[in-house]
Amino acid sequence: MKSNSFVKVLFFLLLFLVILTMFLIVFIIPEMKEYKTKQAILKKYEKIYDKNRARLNILKIKRDLTYKKYKNDILKYNNKFDFDTFKKVVNQNFVDANVKQMDNNKSISINATLNSMKDFYKFVNILENYSNIVKINFPLVYKVNNNIVKINFDVTICKNKLNNK
């Protein structure tokens, strides 16, 4: 009887192993293959992500450096332009100034009298630190008579259309 029970135990053990092997073959192995395939795809996308993240970080650094470099110009561009304040600056630097704003509200015509061209160059230096971006349009028309300079030129105000209606 002992050998009979041993055979039964051995039979059930073999049956268990066969069922376990079938379970592994049918369910676990295909899942492992699918898992490995998905892991390989994931690693490929992680490499692409890391590469693009590095490029994005470089672009952010470049953007920040560019912003720092042009910060004053960006702020000047976004400042609201005040014609009366600009007119005061012109009148402070020129002896007899006639300042007219053109129809497009972007250009300003300046007719002025100067004691010397040094006054004009001083005005140009003041415009570099002005609260808006002011571009002097060429040609400059000037005439010299008895150490008095009569000058006529236009300037363009560069401004953000959204902030300066």
C-alpha cells in the first residue's frame, strides 16, 4: 500500500508540474515577451525624450541669455509712448525746436536750431537711454549759418501695438 500511495503522490506531483508548465507556457511566457517588447519601446522613447529635453534646456538657456541681453530694449518696446514728454526732451536739447507728430502716430518730424552739432550728438546719446526705442531716420538735412545749425530730421518710435493704442 505504501508503494500505491507513493505512486499517487508522484502522479499528482507530475500532474501539478504539467499543469504548472502549461500555465507558464500559456499565460506567463507571452506576457513576458510582451513586457520585454514594451520595455524596448519605452527605452527608445526615453532616449528620444532625454535628447529633446537636453535640446529644450539648451534653448531655454539661450532664450534667457538673449532676454538678459535685450531686456532693456524689450522693456523700452513695451513702454507706452508719451508725445508730450518726448517733446520736452527735444525742447531741452535744442534752441528752437518745432516737433510735429505725423499722421501714423509713429513718425515725428523735428525742425530745430542748434548752437553746434555737438548738441545733436548729445541728443542722440540721450535717446539711447530714453524710455522708448527712438530711431533717427536719415537723411538729416542741416544748414550752417554763422555758427548756428538749422536741422530737419524725422524719428520713428518703435512701440508695441498692443500697449500703445
